[in-house]
Amino acid sequence: MRIEAFYDFYTDRVRPLQLLIKPDPGELDWSETLYIQVSGPFARAEAEDFGDMLGVSVLIDDMTRIPGSEEHLGINLPQIAARYGREVEQLILRMDDVEEVLKLERGYF
């Protein structure tokens, strides 16, 4: 599984705006919550990296926090599978949502 970030200019500087999670085929267990470490810096993704891959949005309601951890985020895969199916090639998370769930100050990453 690769985790990359799409960076762009925001307010007064360049910062990550979206996280792209690209699992290997068959890697995700759609019956479980996926926990990932979201401490940066992240590999930089370009606009072309979105490509023709089937990507789905991970909504803020799909994300959970591990109590006491500021680096780990849970993604409710059963909820995503119910909404989009299981033929997903990449998960797309808004950094603002990640920061909100983890209760971090803007620009932490």
C-alpha cells in the first residue's frame, strides 16, 4: 500500500490537500476498519497520478481516531464498500477532514 499526498498552493503556502491511498490488489479487507499512519512528510503525487484509476472519496464520517494517537487514522472500509463497492483502486481523503478527525492544527503535516 502506498500513501501519497497531492500538494497545492493554499492560502499562503504549498501544503498537502489530499491523501491518496493506493492499495495493492486484494490487500484491503472490506469487512474491517483500515488503520493507517498519517504522519508526514508524504511522497508527492501529481495531478496525473489520479489517472484512470477508480478512486473514491473517503468522507469525514468514514474516518475514526484511535484515542490517544495523533498519527493513526481509521477508515471504515465496510461503509465505503456499501457506498461504492469493492472494486476500488485508490482512496482519496481530504487533509482538512483528516486534521479535523485527529483534532490537529492546520498545517501540521
